[in-house]
Amino acid sequence: MSETTHKHSAKTILKDLLEGNVRYAGKHSKEYENLKAKQTPKVTLLTCSDSRIPQNLFDIDCPNELFMVRNIGNQFRNSEGSIKYPLLHLNTPILIVMGHTGCGAIKASLSDYRGEDDTIQKEVIGLVNSIRLANQTRNAAAIPDEGQRLAIYAQVNVDHQINKIINEFNIKTKIDSGDLFVVGMMFDIHGVYGENSSHVYVTNINGATDVKALKAHDLAVEISLELSGMKFKRL
């Protein structure tokens, strides 16, 4: 793309964004009348910065539902304060840690990233232990299919981040009292888990990863057998 074309594209994008906000304000401005004093989100969502993960992936098109925290590789330590704030002060009862298939941060952590900008290196290096864990526990490096291999790495990374989270003292206290559930999920962009693209799958609850145990968990009591059979999966 030439510099002239790129500048034209940026101008068009900005115009589209502002026009889009006019439409959004026309639909939602009244909803903000009750939100001027405070926010009361139901869920804290830690997910990857990847633009293919939309904010409305749960078909929620209104404000004050999700407290979203995003960074490359959906890492706890990289956004620890931003994650703890809604848990400790807004008291959201669910924290979702969501990875996804084909994660660019996972790919980067598997490569020689020393030529990257220092700030990017600092974020990518945090995923190295997740890669090692996946190789040790799942022999991930030996999986021939790249899509499956990257999905395993991303799934194990979700487990690894959750293990860090649930061992934080002030978070563990809320989990032990039943005031907080930490749920691991995978967003399937590539259809690796067996359904069509864009499905979300529950892979972990409070550190538990056995699929039968996940389906039988107290948190899943209102979920139908059909839905749990579709949505509770691990590779």
C-alpha cells in the first residue's frame, strides 16, 4: 500500500468511526442516564488483544455488562491491576480468561523475537513458560497439525494464567467463599474444536480441567445437557 493510499484509507476509517458513533449514540444514549454515577459489570473478561475477538462475542450489545481487559496472549501479570480492580472493587462474580486459536502472541513466543521492539519482547516473554508447560504436559511440539498445535499451546496458556490468578491471596479468598469463579475459555476462530468458527468453549473452572468435572460443576447447574455437551470441551 502506497503512503498516499494509506493516508486515504486512514481518513476514510476515521470518518466511518465517527459516523458509527453517531449511530451508536442514537441507539444507546438513554442507557447511559443510569450509568453516570457508577458501573456494575457482571463479568470481568481477560482476553487477547487480537482484533478477531469481538466485544459482542456473547451477543451482548449494551454497556455495563463486561469489564474488558486485553493484552497480547491474555496474560495475568501484564494487566494485574486492571484485572484485580473489577474483582476486588466491582465484585464481578465471574472472571473469564479467554484464549483463542491461531494466537499471534503464541506464534511469536515460539519464534526468535529478539528483533522485536523491547516493549513487545517484554510482553511476549511472559508466554515462554506456558509454551514449556504445554511441551512438558501435552508434548505439544510434536503435534504435526499447526492449527491443533497452536490451539493446545493457547489452551495450556489459559490454564497457566488461571493457576497464577487463583493462587493470589486476595483472589483465592473470594473463590473459597464462593463469591468468584474463574472460568477458562477458548474462542475458536478456525473450527479446531469441532464446531463452526466463532464458538466459545469452556476449558477450565477454578483450575479444574477434567471435562466431566466441568460439566458437573455447580457453576454449570443451569446449563442444559445439550449446551454443556457442545460448549464444555478440551483438546
